[in-house]
Amino acid sequence: MKFEVSSNLKISPEDIDGLLTMKGVNTELNPFIRMTVPSEWSSKPIFEWPTGNVLFSSWILLFGILPIDRHTFFFQSIDRQSGFAEASSSLTNRLWHHRRDISRNGTSCRVTDTVEFQCRLPVLAYVLAPVYRFIFKHRHQVLRSYYGGSAS
């Protein structure tokens, strides 16, 4: 299954780096989800992470408390100017492709998250698809409330 969520943000290109840290990810996911992260990766900008290797595994915690999945991070590509392509997996999902595209436009930018996933139990995809869409819409709502902007 695949979906996409986009926002136009009133953020300068110099400030975009805040979107590319695990601290930033957890801010976007709060209060519904929190992802654990080893201390050496928690504030290291994603654009400094290596590609082509499994980096670490993260517990997905519902409301920051209850473990509901175990996510293993693997990045195909990372570009400070334009975003990243993640090709990870989890206990629930055989495949989790998350691409965050950042296109800059003067003093603002457009952020587009494209997610494609394959559940290990295919019937779960129909249950999880609306949940994942909700979480990503929430993430973008957090981004717009923090930086200003609009859905697109």
C-alpha cells in the first residue's frame, strides 16, 4: 500500500535541518508514537548518517510507553538539500519505504512524505493503512503548526 502527504512550510532553507533528526521525528510523532534511538543517533542529523547499511533497531512505542513494533533503519539515500529515501523493515512490515522530499522555494519549502509498506500479514495492511495515514497527517500538522504553512 502507498500514500503521500505534503505541506508547504514557511521555513528558511537554512533551518530545514531540524526536520532531519530523530529528535525532530519524535516531535512530529508526539503524543501518539515515540521511537527509541541509541544516544549516538538521537541528535545526529540524518544527513550525516551512512547509507547502504542497517543502522539500528528502534522500538515503536504507542503513547511513548507501549511497545507495538520493532523498526530496523536502513537508508538508501540521504541528501541535505532534498531529503532521504529509507528502505527499512519491522516486525510488522516486511517492507517500509519512506521517502521525504524537500523542495526549496526561496524562503519556504515543500515537504512531501511518500510511504509504501507491505505487512508481513497482508490482511493487516487494510487495518494499518488508515492508522499510518493518520500518523503522517498528524506529523505534517505538527510541522505546519511549528513552522507555519499549509497542506498541499
